Amino acid sequence: MKASVVPISVAQLKHACSTCSLRELCLPMGLSREEVAHLDQLVYSRRKVKRGESVYRAGDPFSAIYAIRTGFFKSNVIMEDGRDQVTGFHMPGEIIGMDGIGTERHSTNTIALEDSDVCVIPFSRLEEIANEVRGLQRQFHRMMSREIVRDQGVMMLLGSMRAEERLAAFLLNLSQRFVARGYSPSEFYLRMTREEIGSFLGLKLETVSRIFSKFQEEKLIVVQLKHICILNTEGLRSILGQGG
Amino acid sequence: MKASVVPISVAQLKHACSTCSLRELCLPMGLSREEVAHLDQLVYSRRKVKRGESVYRAGDPFSAIYAIRTGFFKSNVIMEDGRDQVTGFHMPGEIIGMDGIGTERHSTNTIALEDSDVCVIPFSRLEEIANEVRGLQRQFHRMMSREIVRDQGVMMLLGSMRAEERLAAFLLNLSQRFVARGYSPSEFYLRMTREEIGSFLGLKLETVSRIFSKFQEEKLIVVQLKHICILNTEGLRSILGQGG
DNA sequence: CGTTGCGTTGAATAAGGTCAAATAGAGTGG
DNA sequence: CCACTCTATTTGACCTTATTCAACGCAACG
């Protein structure tokens, strides 16, 4: 397949996938240089999202998906009675907004937990370009599928793990994702509150706090508010599987 | 868009999407007559799955997704320590297997709960034809997205509902899906055991049984083993939202 | 320096889990 | 067709876990 070469302005290049350091984690993952060049025509706009602001809200008309460039997000769903369930946390290189494709409206809110930047990927353009660039089509399908698999992992966590296991799994998952982004696997800042962690894990904030303290007593971690040090990864891992 | 007309043998037609009574629930949903005709070239093989057999198992190489033609399925994930979490139940018209796209291997087991039939949809062919038939590409993306939204609904259920709410939501969800398929919304047979229901809902089988009994005492339903009659849909619905 | 939001900790409570026993169907072989 | 077996289900008594309620500490911020 030959890629038609289209000139790109300097302003566009500044934002181009082909020069983005996240390209091996994000939509361009595994694409050839030519294929990524096509993406540069697709992903030309950025959006800043301040802490506390949302990228989209449940019910908003769907028009684009977003690649996280910098920052940290949570997604949540709010029930009629006001209960609020956090359905995920998202970090750079991850794609958000795919929940909106099916109904043309977003089903979740996605809110920045710190000042953040996202790349806007207009969805109809994505579908067009995916038609020309087979690798992109494939990669997009992969990303949606992985979202499904991730969600199944969360179901497993919520459906059959005890509170300590959930928190251990949560910390190990964050650690893995940080390390994939070149950060320390053992030391990081939580961007979310205890309540948000609890909501995501199906626990109350007090339970989260207590278990952090317990892990600290057991010298598995050091917690200082939002600052986490994992002292004993294997120890945390061994907590998984103590459920029955 | 003009569809090129390709002759289809009688043997193929027998299995064709264009003559399938589920086409308004399944992959062909919303496609034009011409577009559905393209699908007839894609979905040409059927597979019988006997009760207890699996369509695919976790770890199996991914090659196709499947449209359920008849029968009933559960999907589950099994943890290293043997714990088994049911991640979904599936009925005719639904698409299963999309979890395998991302890693080229399935991440769940999907097992027939009664003798069933599935239409085999070879995935690379699907991607090819989706390139030619825009409506199909769109529709496939919709189906993946809906799977994501469904999973978020399960997260909500597991993460922030009490046991009674979970079971009420479960029954109402089944009821809705049956009615969409032309069955009674208020009377149906459960194809799964109490243990499987419990696993899906993050509850023990005894809890499921107790709550069924409680609902029966409250004249919301009649339970006779696997046979369920919903007497008071509004009553069940009002149980949702008694949690916070 | 008071206010405010977030986090920690303790004691009491409730929800659901565990263990155990009884029962009821469904399937099997005589 | 009947007796037998196996599995699924129901129900009760008791126990564990996580929640609730409440008080307090800490850090950030105006």
C-alpha cells in the first residue's frame, strides 16, 4: 500500500502523531511510518482540559474520541438516584470516549483530575482514514477490544475479590501503567481521592483508607496522603489469590 | 453506493443474514438491503454448540467473532487460583468473541448453557468487507461500543448496588432482552444456575436463592426453580435506587 | 488563623458469606 | 415404571467483612 504524501504545516507537525513520544502506547502503536503519517492528517487539534473540567459528559452528542496527551482522568456514571460509580482512570496514551460510538451519545462523564491535554480525533474522519489505512483500522479495533477486556478485568475485581485484593490489584495496575510510560513503578502520586478509589473498587472511602494503613503496617507500601511507595511488589501480588 | 450483486447458492441462502429473522437485532441492524447482501458473503458458516461445550476458551487464538443464532451462553474468566467470574450471559442476536481482537487470543471462555447455534464471522473477512460497506463498518463499531457500555453497566451494578438491587436489575435486564426477541417480558426460564447468577452478580448462590424467595414473598415474582414470572415490574424497578 | 476538604481511626451495626442440613428434581439403569 | 444417584436449590444458624456513624487530625488556602 502506497501512502499519498500530503504536506503538513509546521503548526500541524507540532501536534503530529509521528513526532509524539506516546506513539508506541497510543493509537499509532504498531503502525508503519507511512501509516502514522496518515494519522497526522487526522489528529490535528488539541484541547486543554483544566482540573475538574470534563472532556465530555454523559448525554453529550458523540463526535470524537480523544487520546490523552498529558494529565489524568476519571470516568464515571451517575445513577438517577445520584449514586456515582467511577468506571475508570485514564492516563497519557490511552483513548477515551469510545463509549459514545454505539448510541451517538456519551454514556459516561470523563473529568480531568489535573490540568490535562487531549488530542481530538474526529470519529467520522477516523472511520474514513481507517478505510484507506488497513493498519489503522486494525489498531482501532484492537483498542476497542482491549477496552472490553479491561472492563472484564474490573468485573472480576468487583465480582470476586475481597477488599484487600481489590486495592492490591489497583496499586499493581497503576504501577504497571506508570512503568509503561517511563515512570517509576514503585513510587507515584495518586491523582484521585480515597473516595474516587473507593467508588472505582466498590468500597467506601474509609475502607480504602484502613487498607492503605494496613498495607503500610505490613511494610508493603508507604502511604503519605497521595504519595505512594510500593516497598514489596511481590507481597502485594501475593495478596491476590487470597480470596476463595 | 451501488452494491455489486453476487449470486448466492441455495445452501448459502439458507444461512444468509438477509433471510434471518434476527437481522434487526444482530450485525445487520440498520443496514440497507444491499448492505445486508454483502453480509451473506461473509457469514456463510454455522456451528452447533452443545450444552456445556464452549465456542472458544480463554487463550484460544482469535480468528472469528460469532453471532448467536439460537441458544444461550455464559462467558467467564478463571483466575489463577481457580476463582471463576461470570462476565456475561448472551442470547440470540448478540455478538460474542470481540474480546479476542486486541490480543489475537480470547480472554474469556464462552460456554453454551443449552444446545445452541452460532454464525461464524471470520474476522479478517469482516474487516475487508467493512472497508467496502461503510454501513457495516459503522455498525460493527457500534456493536463494540455497546459492549463497552454494557460492561460499564455491570460495573455500576457490582460497584454500587446492594444485593437486592443487583438481582432486580438482573431480572429486569433479562426481561428487556427477552421482549426484544419477541418473548414474554414477564415469564421466562433461566438457563443458568443460581451459582452462575451469583458469580455474575458478585453474590453467593445462597444469597441469590434467599433474595428470590424474598421477592416471591413480596409478590414481586414467582420462582419455581428456573421458571420465573415477574408479577410486578414496577415493584422490581422501585428496588433499584434503594441503595445509596 | 480560621475554614474547608480530605484522610485516618474507632466502635457499633448490618449485609452478605459460610457451614450445614433438608428437599426436590433430573437423569440413569434395572 | 421405579429405585437410585447426583446435582441444584432452599433454608437456618452463625460468623466475617465491610459499612456506618462519629470524632479527630492534617494540609492547603484565603
